[in-house]
Amino acid sequence: MKYSLAPLTYCWDKASVFDYYQAMSETKIDCVYLGEVICSRRRELKFNDYLELAHMLKAKGKQVFLSSMTLIESQSEITELTRLVNNGEFAIEANDMAAVHLASQAKVPFVCGPAINLYNRSSIDLMHNLGMTRFVMPYELSQKWLENVLRDNKPTFETEVFGYGYMPLAHSARCFTAKHHQQPKLDCKIVCQQYPKGLLTQTQESQPLLRLNGIQTQSAARLNLIDQIPVMAQIGVDYWRLSPSSISDIELINQITASDLTQLASIPPENDTANECNGYWFSKPGMEIQ
């Protein structure tokens, strides 16, 4: 099994983003997804900046995909998406159907990101016929679902599963971070940059509930399926996806990628196991830990 790095979802300054990917380039991560996937108003990095990072990572031996926006809301974003698809060198991660359509038309290979609602083998095969080479299983699906999908004829596409990080649960045309600061979305002052790990929300009982990240809503608890890597390898998963929230996660990445399948169970869990979850994989409520 190989390891992939999900696109960075938080709004960091340019220097921090470059430091982050430079550090990740020295790990044993096999595949890196690059690009702004949340909000086009986050303009710290331009298209050429992502190309520069892509070339640096490729030179380090990484497979690189350019990731598209998850929610397309304007003609300018369609224009930017077209530019992404027609970059001339790198395949893309399609995170909405506009990206699928443009990539298929241009005959550019693409990965179906987890925001594409692929809930059965027929849908996956349809995407494969359009040019999909790999799909990332939607977060809310389970081991049992995946086993059934992979059991129906030997797939000619690759499979990727999100295994570590805060889960994106929903995307909205409304920016909840701007709303929290009583700022209009179109003049938000990029307030999400104040929250490098998203804005944590709690219940009335002061229990962590959700994590607001601009127009994206994430889980408050971090998904941790490290101990399920051997199971995933056995059922035919090709890539195990990580979504770190800081450079400090590199130590964990190095532990995972340097371990063989029998050593993974010895990797210590988070200090605060209440901040972890894995329920969806076991066909349970997602916020549970099994």
C-alpha cells in the first residue's frame, strides 16, 4: 500500500505553505494533492505557486495531482478550473462534476475526490469510463461497503481511503467563519486565516461538535484509522490518505510510512483519545471510536 497527502484545506500564509510542502517532500509520502479546494478568495498562493510546488515535489519523486475546488460558484472559478485542467503536465483531482466534465473532454486523467458522491460500483465504473484512474472513498462509507464494491469484478482503477485527519463533512455557499465574525462573504477579510486548524464549535454542554473552515464544515474529532491499514491492504486499497493539520504531524507520517504492516498497531494513539473517531469505517456513527 502507498500513502497520499490530501490537499491542504486551511488558509495559511504563503511562507507557511511552502515550508509545509518542503517538509513533506522529505517524507516517504508517495503521492501529493495540491491546490485550493475550499475558497477562491484565499489568494495567498496563485496558480503558478502551486505549479512551482508541483515541480519541486515531482523532482523529489512524488506523484502529484492538482486538486480542484469542491464548490464552484462563479464564472471566474470555472475559468480557473479550465486553467487547472489544461496545465499540460499534471493529472487532476476532480472534486466536483464540472472538473470531471472538463477533464473528460480534455482527456486528462483524473482522480475522483471524496466530495464526488460515488455510492455504488456502477457510478464508479461510469467515472472510470470518463477517464478516472482512482477514486477516493467518500468519508461516510464503511469497510463493508468497500469490500462489496471491490468484490464485484476486479477493478481496473485504483482505490484510496481517507485514514487520518479532520473529516470534511459538508460544503455550503455560506461562509460560516465570516458569519461568525459578522463579515459579509464577499468582503470577509479572509478571517479564516486566523484559524490554522479551523474554528472549533461546541455543544451547550461544552463538548466539541464541529470545526468550521470557511465554507467547509469538518469533524471536531480527528479520524484515525492507522490500525486499519493492514485490513485495507488485504481488501485491495491502493492508497491511504493523510490530512495533517500542521507540520508537527511529520513525525507521525514518518512513523507510519517507515513501518511495515505488522508494526502499525504499535504506533501510540493521540494523547486525548476523546479527540479521535473512526465510526464510519465500522458502519457506526462517525463520531464514535471503536
